[in-house]
Amino acid sequence: MTTPSPLSGQLVTLFGGSGFIGNHVAQKLLARGARLRIASRNPERAHSLKPLANLGQIQFVPCNLTHETSVAAALAGASHAVNLVGVFTGNLSAVMGEGAGTLARLAKASSVKALVHVSAIGPGSASGVAYAKAKAEGEERVAAEFPQATILRPSIVFGEDDNFLNMFGGMIELAPVLPVFAPEAKLQLVYVDDVAEAIVTALEHAELHGGHTYELGGPEQISMMELNQRIAAAQGRNRRFIAMPDTFSAIFAALPGTPMSRDQWTLLKPGNVVADGARGFAELGIKPRGLGLFLDKWMMRFRKHGRFGLSTERAKARKAAP
């Protein structure tokens, strides 16, 4: 007989729960029997979760972290909370810095048992990038207001429905020659379901993980150039990739309408990997899964003949077969 989760019957408020990561966290919480409150500026975007919930198990409330009254309302009666809110435009400090602190302060005042704050690898108050500075401010404010909060710093998160792999997949499908920015930058891509499991584990066992910071990266480090090459191979396409010098990359990223902003390029250039000695998945009892387990399947829709097409590796294997 399976032991019930400590979250069974508990009310968890998921701030930013209508986004990419939030959708996966919500599914794991519902499966564990938690009652779930999706708090978001656009909670209707999470309505696809309704069929997964029992009657009365999930509710949706509008919330903006810069409006204290809406944050307090979203926390009312909750025993656990998760902050997934992240933005790249607007007043980043107000949302990811001050807003995160407000959430933590109100959570503490309302006797929330456990709080998980999701940040990102590489935040720095001394950084010249507004996103990194706001993330660092958020961590500092959360730790000050709710010392037993768990802070998670994932690397770039990938999944079948992400905006990262699918963006590169679409470009590689269409163009025979593509530039690669920060080609040598190392990435430690992390699977969205593994991040979601880490969040739920931290909630379930706050007595073990509260007050600690964990950096979450996948089982391998790959360069931006290798990532592009692997996506092309999974699509069964021969593409030419040109490594772009930093000067040109910075100029390109500053132009309007490009797929990567200058801030995003600045954050990407030094790489995005787990720091040496950092707590991570091992301390959470989770074995992360690598990109190679999923890429061929997910890139199938970008192949010339869809599911009837072959990845480059499979095509080579077929030719080599006797």
C-alpha cells in the first residue's frame, strides 16, 4: 500500500502556476492529492488542468505580486506555497525582487508551513543584467522574510512544450545555414518534470530542505554549438552552423525582433551550469534525466516526413545494416 503524500489534502498556492513549469508542478501536486490554487495574472491559461483534478481540488485566482492585497488573498488558508513568477520585460525588480519579498513576508504572517522559491542559476546583485539582479534581490528578500524557505536555481529548463528547444527546432527546420551565438557556452539543460519533482519534494520534506539552496542541472553539459547540431541530427537534417563572434552577437541581440534579447545573450555567454560544490538533485534524492532520452521523439514533428522520417543517426544505422 502506497504511503500518502504529506501534501495530501493540503492547500498549495502555486504563484505563476499558469506557465510552462507551473503546469508540470500542478500535475504532480494533483497526483499527490493536494488541493491546488493557481494564482496568476492570467489564471485562465491553466484551465487545461481541470480534467486532472477531482471536484473542488483546484481553483484559479487572479494575482499580481506587485499588489499586496491580491497576494494576501491568494495565500488565505494555504498551508504551502510556491513562487514560480519570472518575467523578462517590465519592472523586473518590482516583480521578482520586491514581489517575491512581499509573498514571503505574507506567507510567514499567514503561517504557511513551507515555501519554495524558484530562482535561476547565476543570479547576481553585481550583475549588469536587470534579470539577474532582480533574481538575486528576490532570493535575498525571501531568505530575510522566510528563512526556512527552499530556494531552487534551475538551469535552462527543457520540455516537449517549451519555448527553448522548439524555437531552435523551428529555425533549424527552415534555414539551411544558421548562426550560433555564444557557440562555446556550456549549458546543463534540465528536464521540466525533474524540476517539478524537486519543487514538490522540497514542499513535502520542508524539515529537510527548508533554509537550503539547490542548483538544478541535468546529467550532462553541452555547448550551444553541440545543442544545435543535436537538434538538426534529431530532425534528420544536414545544416551548416556558423560560430558567431561575440561582437556581432551583441549587436544582433540588441536589434528588435530577434529571438534572443541582449540580456539573454549576456546571461548565456558565460554558460549556465551548476556551480562546483552546490547542493543539487542528489541531495533531493532525484536522478535527473538527459536530453538524449527525448530529443528524437520531440523533433519528429520537424522532420521532412514527420514520424515517417528518420533522424540522422537512424538513417546512418539503416545504411550500415547488411
